[in-house]
Amino acid sequence: MKEKLILVLRAFVAIGLLVALGWGGKMFFESRGRESTDDAFIEAHVMQVSPKISEKVLSVFVDDNQIVKRGDLLVELDPRDTVALVKQAKANLDSAEAKLAEAKAKLAADQASLAQARADVNESKALADNAGQELTRSSSLRQSGAIAQREYDQTLAGELSTNAALASKQQKAIAAEAGVNIAVAAVASSEAWGEQSRALLDTAQLRMDNTKILAPGDGRITRKNVEPGNFVQPGNALMAIVGPEVWVVANFKETQLARMRPGQRVDVRVDSYPDLRVRGKVDSIQSGTGSRFSLLPPENATGNYVKVVQRVPVQITLDLPADAPLMAPGMSVSPSVLVR
């Protein structure tokens, strides 16, 4: 009986050793075909929400961690000053349009006067030409004694009178043309004033639109830093919206990239959820190390050089199930890329 028990124990030990060897061999060969790092974290699109105008906050419609959709009203600024600006801009535009209509009407009247003046000039010129011909004939007849001196004098006076009338009509035509030019300039000035007033109205209406701050995209409200009564200015961060799409940025050592390619499968372990295993794939590898794009990139050509293994950011997309727990930007993860 004792010998049988010893044999059973030996069998169990042998089986345990075989299992341990098998598991160890499996882990050994798997580790040879994988590249892993713990320098990795969740990343997402973070949209900063800021006002475009300086104004007092009237109402805030969201709270931290609230889910919003693109176009949802987040914050409303006090619109009273802007309403006054819109009314003033509309009044200026109405006045400019009235001035333009008046200038166009005057231009039409001046153009009609110019046309009449030019017609009068043509008529006076015809009369003056006819009077000149009559004077020429009368001069010949007077030299031959066919007409009396008095008749010749009357013809001469008529010729002088028609020339004087022609000169007067020509001056009136010049004045009418000058009036038309002034009217044209007045129309152009009124049109420019109208465009300026329209631009001011558009600016005021845009400011009115900017009193309502809308969500730039879908996501979750984070770091809300605004309350009713606050005075905000352009560039002030009121809150952030974290988009629903998440991915992993893993900083692999440059020596781990030899066999890494986009499309390779990745197993991701999330530190916040030890029992959760997420599948993903390599999306892209950054063209440059992280230190190269830092605020103060290293200048290896100066001073003493010490070689340090660099890290290269690798973007990994995740295949998350519909019931996946919250994945927030900054969460630590440990990805393992199957490179063989």
C-alpha cells in the first residue's frame, strides 16, 4: 500500500513537472514572439471649450461627467449688450439703405437732366448752324445790293443770338454732367456705407450667436470650470469634452521595433481592470522618438554624449466590446504586440 502511494505521488510530481515544463516552454516561445511595455496609456480626443467673446455667464447647462452630443447647449452668456449692438447695427443698415435709395434716385434725375441738356445742345447747335448759313447768304446778297443793310443786320443779330444760346446750353450740359458724376460718387459712397453697415450687423449677429456656447462634438464633460456669474474672456478654458473614441499610445524601446508592423495583433491589459483583456492592433508608428518632439530636444552634437535607449510612440487601436467599462485618457495599460 505504501509503495502504491509512493508511485501515485511520483506520478503526480511527474505530471506537475511536465505541466510546468509545458507552460514554461509555451511562455518562453510566446515571449520570443511578443514585444511588451508598461509605458503605455489610454488616449482620446479632448476638445477644449472656450468662449469667443468677453461676457458674463448667464447660465450653465451641464455638469462634470455628463454625456453630451454635438450641438448641445453648454453655456449661455448674457446677451443684453449684444442685443443692443444688433439693434444699433440694424438701424445703421436701414439708414444706409435709405441713403443709397436716395442717391440712386438723384442719380436717375441727374442723368435725365443731362440727357435733356445734351438734347438742348444739339437743338441749339442746329439753330446756330442754320443761322451761320443764313448769315453767309445774307453777306453775299448785301454785297450785291440785293438786300438792305437792315435785313443783313437782323440776320447777323440772329446768328449771334443762336451762338450765345448754344454756348449757354453747352455750359448747362457740362454742369449736368458734373452733377451726374457727383451723383455716381454719392451712390458709390452709399453702397460702401451699406456694405460697412451690413458687415457690422453680421459681426453683431455673430457675437449674438457666440453668446450660446455649444458642444463641438460628442463626449463626456470633464474639468468644468465655469459657474453662472463668472466673467469669461476668449481663451478661458470653461471645460473639456472627452470624445468616445479611445486608443492606446505605447512608448516602446527603439530596440523593440525591428519586427513591429502596422496591423499586428495586440493584447492589452488595463491596470484599472485586472481581469479585463482587450484585443487591438498596431495602427501606426510615430516617425520620431518622444524626446525629439519634447519642449527641449536633446542636442547630442554638444557636450559629452551618453547613449540612451530612446522610446518611440506606437498607436494601438482597440476592439472594445459594447459593455466595456469606462476607458479614460491617462489610464495605464500594458500592451503586448504579437510580432511573429
